[in-house]
Amino acid sequence: MSEQSISAQDKNWLTICDASDLVKDSGICALIEQGTKEKQVAIFHLPNTEKQVYAVSNYDPIGEANVLYRGIVGSVGDDIVVASPLYKQHFCLTTGKCLQEDVNIDVFPARILDNQVQLFV
């Protein structure tokens, strides 16, 4: 990969907060700009998993509210999920698929780099 393409790709990583701002086994909410719109993103810190940090849309399409960061994280089978605090549907943190209904939420690639939480937007 050329130096120019690496630099262009890095521009798509948006720093959200310090890793110390995360809450272990829980979520926080961040407001990001996506094009001309603002969007709420739920960021979950799961230090005992391979990825350690997951990011999905904060909007629960069933309960029609921005509440997913308040949900309880866990697993259903092999899926790492967040349960909506409203009607308890489970959303997979890696795919965004709802396990009970035929809906999906947006998933954002996330990482911790140099103690900074970053999303790929």
C-alpha cells in the first residue's frame, strides 16, 4: 500500500474520546457528523473481547428513540449483543442485525489507537 493511500484512509478515522472515558462492559454516546447530518453513536467497551470496542447507531428503530448506549451488553449464542432498554430486542454489535425482528442498525468500525477511541466514518 502506498504512503498516499494510507494517509487518505487514516483521514476517515474520527477521534471520539480518550480510552479512559470509556466505561468497562457498558456504553457511552457520541454525536458525530456524517455528511451533512448529525448522528448519535453508541460506543461499547468490552475489554474481554478481541475487538475491545464496538460502535453502532444509538437509534433503536423499534422503540424509535436514541437509547441503545443505555442497553445491557451480553451474548446470545456466538453473537455479542446489546439489549435495547426499551423493548429488550437484542442487536448484534458486529453486524447490527436485530435477533428478534427484521431490522438492522448501522455498525461503525471502531478501534483504540494511541489511547484514543476512533470510528471509521
